[in-house]
Amino acid sequence: MRERDGGSARANDLGVALRTWRRRADPATAGLPIDRARRVAGLRREELARLAGMSVDYVVRLEQGRAASPSPQILLALARALRLSPDERRHLFLLAGRLAPAPERVSAHLTPGVLRLLDRLDGSPVAVYDAAWTPIAWNPLHAALAGDGDGDLNVAWRHFTGASSRVRHTPAQTERFEAAMVADLRAATARFPGDARLRRLIADLRRHSPRFAGLWASHEVGAHVADRKTIHHPDVGDVRLDCDVLTVPDSDVHVVVCTAEPGSEAAGKLRLLSALTEPPRTGPAPTAPRRCVAAR
């Protein structure tokens, strides 16, 4: 009895949400002709039914809470017709008691806010990575610090296969970094189960790195949120940095900002390198070795 009551309440909530979104929708944006006789705001039920490819009767039953288990296909059609945002689409699926479909592929899309961040944080090395930790954009100071070509490979591939890098970790830092990176990649595979390049990256890492394979077998899931490392630069020497991974709303990109303690020797070295930087460099990273998953 309790389950039936819960299902009824969920169906009622779904109906209220659908009515709210329908009345908010703009007929012009949906490509519908605007007639002066329109007396209600938003879409009519008939119009929503036509846009979503379903019967008017079914739309009525959904809004009245008499259709408690719409299929994922129906929900996706409603989300498209109502022009729902990603958050609203997830909420629609939640109200219907279903899991929202995961995106098929890792995205390398950069929002205007992320691009502005790259421009404005010119005093700190900043790099942006996709959900698989392949670099997609970086500011001039990051390029000067990492070196030409040194920061172009996928982070996990570079680390676990021993590719040339200026990054130095202590043994304890290495252990934490590796565990966090593998856990983050496992979480990415759950979010993007249809991404073939991500699957190839994991398969190649397991084949080429026993350390990665062992950590992958632990089935830890998590997020890489911070790191402390030393960059060995050929001109200014060792630069000790704290690196934080920033979360961008409605995005799966990782924005990594590296900072030095104010007044420290490392802060002075960053200022020196900043004076030698070139214009910002964005877009796909240069092609990596064939065995590595390169930037999209």
C-alpha cells in the first residue's frame, strides 16, 4: 500500500512539473505560429503532444497523475519539446522514477566563463582538462611552466607510462595522486559509458602499466580535487605548487589552478616566468602517440 501511495505522489509531482514547464514554454521558440487568439501562456496540450510525438490523451494523463511510469523515450521527447535544461531533464527523470541517460561521450566544450578564467588568472598556471584528463586549453604561464609538448599528453597516460615530465612528487604525493587519478577515471567511465576513446584509454593503461592495472582492480571511485607537486623548470629551478581542481557547473571539465605561497621563492619564480609568456593557446592539444588517447 505504501509503495502505491508513493507512486501516486510521484505521479502527481510529475504532473505539476509538466504543467509548470508547459505554461512556461515559448511557442515561438518551439517554432509554432503565434495567433492573437491565444488566451493562455506557454504551450497548449495539443501543441506539446504534437512536438513530443504523442497523443493529447497521454499528455492529459501525465499532467493529471494518471500515467505513473512513462518510458525513457517519452521523457526524452518531453524534455526536447519543453526545452528543458540539463538539470531540469534530470529532475524530470527523477520525478518519473527513472535514471537519466548518461551523456554518450566525454565533452571538450569550454564555456565562456572558463575561457575568461584562463584570461584573467594570468598570474597562476591554469589548465583545463576533459573528464578523461586530456588537456584541452591552458594559459601562457602554464605553457611556460610545463614546457613545449610536456603538457600535451593525457595526464594519466603521461604519469603511468613514465612519459617525460617536469612534475616531481614525493613518494607519499605519488601514492595519493595515483589513487585519486584512477578513482576519478573510474567515475568518468560510469558517467560516459558510451565513450569509446575513454574505454581505449583505460584498456591501454591497464595493458602498459601494472601499477594502474592494480589500482583499477581496487574499484575505488572518487574525484581528483587537489595535488601538491614540484615542477623542475630548466631555467628557474624547482617550483613548489599547490594545485586545486575547480568544478564548473553543468560541465565535466577539470579546471586546474596552481598557486604558490605568497612571498615564497616559488611565487617569485612564477612572476619571472609570467614575463616570458606568449599569447594564450587554446583548442585541441597536439597529436599524442598513437597508443595514447589524444585530445578530441
